[in-house]
Amino acid sequence: MLRAEKRKFADQQRQIKAIKDHLFPGDGLQERIDNVSYYYAKWGRDFFDKLYQHSLNLEEEFVVIQER
């Protein structure tokens, strides 16, 4: 039972690390790695409108915008 619990914990840690690596590539902020021109080419002017609409003014929080 202890081995199964350790395996479950290791799997959860792996999943969390994968999400963190995706959101913070190279242990930095995504906007420091990815160029905004890719998103502009893919979604056009609407991309900037969505960013502005969902941005937090002075709060020090992250916002995740996902494609549907």
C-alpha cells in the first residue's frame, strides 16, 4: 500500500512539473520566451483585445488564457 501511495505521489509530482514547465519555460516567464508575433499571426487583432480584456491592472497575479 505504501508503494502504491509513493507511485501516486510521484505521478502527481510529474504532472505538476509538466504543467509548470509549460507555463514557465526555462524557469522564466512565457512572454520572455515566446514571441507575441506568433499569436498575432494566428488570431490577429482579436488577440490583443482579449489580452487587454483579461489583463489585471495592478494585481500581481497570473492569468491563463486558453484557446478553445
